[in-house]
Amino acid sequence: MISLQAGLAAAVSAFLAQRFLGPGAHVFAPAAAVGTIATALGQRARRTFELLGGVGLGIVVADTFRLWFGAGPWQTGAIVTLAIACALLLTGRGGALVGQAGGTAVLVATLAPHERNVEVPRIVDALLGGAVGLAVVALLLPIDPIRVLNRFASPVFATLAAQLRQVARALRDGDEGTATRALDALRAADDDVGRLNDSLSGAQEVITLAPARWPRRMQFERYSEGVQHLRFLLLFTRALARWAALAEREGERVPAALPESIGRLSSAVERLGTDLRRNGDPEQVRALTGDSVERAGRAWCERLGPYGSALFTNLRTAAGELLQATGCTPQEANRMVRLAVAKAEREHRPVGRGGPDGSPGVARARRPDRRRGDHRALRRPRRSRAAIGSARRPVSAPWAARRVIPPRADRPARR
């Protein structure tokens, strides 16, 4: 598609330059058009402005320098150095502006002493070529933004779904090597995510400039919103693979409901990719995600170890990101995850722990809560002083007993 766009832009710009710009070799018009088309998706409008800015900067620097120092070999080198230095100061990096500033400075420094009016045709050619390139991209041969996103998003969805299944298999079979290989495959998916982000910016440019693609704007917005959560979903999937490998390395066994939960999350990711591609209803993805969280809640009720608890936490967070990819707000996603876990606790958490012989356990006491007034029931009842005195234990130590001395017969009693 890009080759067709570049060929059409070169032909149209060359025809318009010869027809309307007068006699001469208008080479830069098709060159600017092809340069605009051949750049990366999402950067064509910026590339056009950089072309024009670089041409203008090169002309200004070259004419100013020639006015003061004349023309010659060393003047050409100084002009090119000064033009590129100014372009780098403006942009801080290389690009079309830097290249066009240097190229235009060379042309003006070498051709201006022998030919007149070199500067204005150069600017007009750049303007014509850039305008034709944008017109071809936006009006004549606009790409399909949804098809572009499908091409770059499919590898990411496939990697996520496949490696989640591998993590579930590693937990089910107790295989640390499977979890480690899944982690390596997820780390290698960064390049696919980068290409997906670039294609997203290119599709955004097309959906903004091309009127023929405006009817698909709603689908594109939903697609782009779902794709933006894939990066975070990939991070939490890596965490699942890492904790699964550590759990198997340390010999910690997890309940069967936990690998089942990760498998259901894999099905939800796969279904999300299909729904975004076909603009389908996201309810099935939400149902699969809720089922995944509910199964994880069942595993939580069976007393997970430290690595299993980390798996449960990361799975809940990944499920929240997946729900947000379907269009839920963060508050709605958190509420749905909490409700699924609470449902699993109500249905599968035992009332009390039984003994080792299978005898029924005692109901677990609820922790007192001040907001419910439980602290009042925990206060010790007040007692009177008489009750306190009667409740004291008698002192049995002989040295602490009170001595009673009987009166002597020969001693008169006191009055």
C-alpha cells in the first residue's frame, strides 16, 4: 500500500510542478512527496512540516552567510555546518528538518552564485510535494486503520493467550521449566508492543485526516482503548509467569482452581482480540474474566501459600486491566473483581475449621468492630465496692494478718 501511495504521489507532484511551476527541472517536488509518504505511519504530517522548516532554515542560513562572506569552497562547508547546527539546536535530534536544512544549504551555496532565484523554487517545490503527499494519504489512497491495527495487534494477543496457557500448565503439572519459557517469551514481546504503538499513532493520523475513514471512528476509538491496556496486561502476565516459576522452584503446591483461573483468563484475552477485530459485544469477555476471578477466589479460600497469594494478587490486577480494555472504567472493573471474589468466598469458604478427623469445626468469631458497637459488649461490667471486697481472696500470709490482742485482767480498760 505504501509503495502505491509513493508512486502516485511522485507522479502527481511531478505533473503539477511541470504544469503550473513553469519550465525547469522540478526535482524536489516529487522527492518531497515520496519523503512524506515513505516515512513511518503517524509521522507524515510532522514530516511535511519538518521538510518545509528545513528548507526555509537552510535558505536563511545560506543567504545570510553569503551576504557577509561571499561564496567559495570553505564558505560552503561553513554554511552546511552552521545550518545543521541550527537545526540540531531547534530539534535536539536528527530527522527531516536537519537533513533538509543541510541539503538546501548546499544547493544555495553552490548554485546561487551561478543561477538566480534558486531559493523560491526550492520552497515552492517542497510545499507542493508535501501537500501532494498528504493529499494522497488522506484523500486518494487512505489505508484502513482497523486493518493496520489488526496486523500489529494479533501477535500480541496470540502471545498473551498462549503464554497464559503455558503458565496454567506449569502450575498444573508442577513444571518450572514451562513457566520459565513462558516468562522468556513474554519478555520478547516488547518489540511487538512497540510496533503496535507505532501503528496506533498511524491509524490515528489516518482516521483524523481521511474523510473516507470517519465512519469507522467509533470502532477505532474502542480498538485503541483496548490496545492501550495490553502493555499493562503484558506486565502482569510476566509477573504471573515469574511467581509460577518461583512456586514450582520452592515446591509450593497450589489448588487446582488457580491454574483453571489462569486458563480462563487466557480464553478471555483471546476473545478480546476477536471482539476488537470484529467489533463484537464485550459481554462474553467480561463473563470469562469474572469466571476467572471467581475461580481464583475459590483457590484463595483454600489457604494459599506466599507464592500462591502473589499469583492471586497479580491475577486480580490483570483481570482488572482486561475489564478496562473492554470499556469499563477503573471503578467498574474493581467493583466487578471484588464481587467475583466475594461470591467465591460466600460459596466455598468453610464456616469453621474442622479437626483432622473430619469433625465439624467451630464457627469463627467475628472480629469486634467499633462502628457496629461491638466495643461496648467487650467492656467489663462495673461492680460495687462491696462486691469487689467480697470477691477478694483472703490473705493467708501470717505477717499480713491482723493481730487481735485480748485485754489483760490486771489492766484497766480504757475509757
